[in-house]
Amino acid sequence: EYFSRQISDMIGELSRLPGIGSKSAQRIAFHILHSPKDEVKRLSDTIWSARENVRFCKECYTLTDSELCPICGNPRRNHRQIM
């Protein structure tokens, strides 16, 4: 192995993301490792929060963090028209 186990694991997980190859995953991993801890924490918290809270709008099925997306939740929207 060229990198330590944790770095290799991190690169492996990042490379599983769509459009991220091994070179891009290495660049992202090294960027994260050289970033201030508070920035890394904010990034991980944001990803976790989005995963926990984002869901489909109950009316149009777009992604949102509330029951209705901002378009469907707009009281001025004509609900008889599709978007």
C-alpha cells in the first residue's frame, strides 16, 4: 500500500461517489486532510444533516428539507398546474 490504511479507506469511499475517479478522490482526500478541523467538521455535519433531513416533497417529489418544497409550499402557486 502506498498510503496508510485510513487514507486508503478515505480515498476508496470518495471514489465511490459518481464522477469521482481515484485521482480526484486523492485530491479531495488530501484537501480534506490539510483543511482546518472546523471546516472538515462543518462539511461532515452538513453532509450528515442533509442525509438525515432531506426528503421528497409530498406533492411534486422534488428534494426538500420540509414537507413541501418552496414551490409547492408557496401560497400563490396554482396547484392545478404542473410546475
